Amino acid sequence: MPVEIHLKEGQKLTDLNDLLYEQFGFKGVYLFEQFCNQAAVGDFCDICTKDKVYLNAIIDRSVLVSVNSVNRGGIEGFYEVTSNVAIVYDGNKEAAIDFKDIVALYPMPGGDPNEDDLLGVDMDEADDLMGQSDRTIREMITDHYKCKDEGETDKFVRRFLA
């Protein structure tokens, strides 16, 4: 019996991945995988949404239970269970976010990097291309973290690279 349960749950995840791939392509599947992993481990991450950046966020694990309830009902069911996901960020602030508004998620194991790690960052890496894109790390960080000037960009590039 336990094997059948695992197979059934595995099929749910496969169906969900297929749904996400149809709607968002590989990036959406990868982003959701990161999102679920961060919720499962309860560690810090920076969540960049369309409107705001949440530093040192922890995603409420209860979203994982909700995700298991998504069936072949389509993207609307997915949006329903990934809306108003509770997070705690910046120490003790609370917010609710919608997965569909997330632009990027950056794991920050243990929270803020320490000062030595930040100072030890090789800023030349900021001009490396990020992933398969034609954009540099600096360009992506400027966009995702909504940086207003070069000083702010450098701060978040160091944070990302540390």
C-alpha cells in the first residue's frame, strides 16, 4: 500500500510540472521547484516580486500541503493554492505573496552574508552572463532587486555572489 501512495503523489507532482511547463516554460518549473524547496527547508531566501523585494524571507511550509491538493483542474487551481502564501521577512515582518508575482528567488542559507564574505566578493563576476540568458549578473540583479542606483546594485550583487 505505501508504494501505491508514493506513486500517486509522484504522479500529482508530474502533472503539476507539466501544467507549469505549459504555462511558464522551464523557468516556471524551476522557480516553483526553488519555491517549494525553500518552503520545505524553512531557510532564508530573497524573494523578488513584480512590485517588491522581500529580504531574508521564510516561506510558510503550509503551502506544500496546499500544493498537494492541486489536480488536473488547470492553472486556476494552481493559482488558488499559491495565492496569499504567508512569509516572514526582514526579521519579523509578515506578508502574503502570490507565486504568480514572483520574478526571482535567491536562496540565502542562514540569512544575510557576513561582512567578510561580502568584502571578499570578486566584483568582476558581476559582468558574467547569467545562465542561458544574454544578460549579465549585474543586469539581472539590478532588474530583480529594483535597484535605484549603482551603489544599491553593487550591494545586491555582492549579496548574490557571496
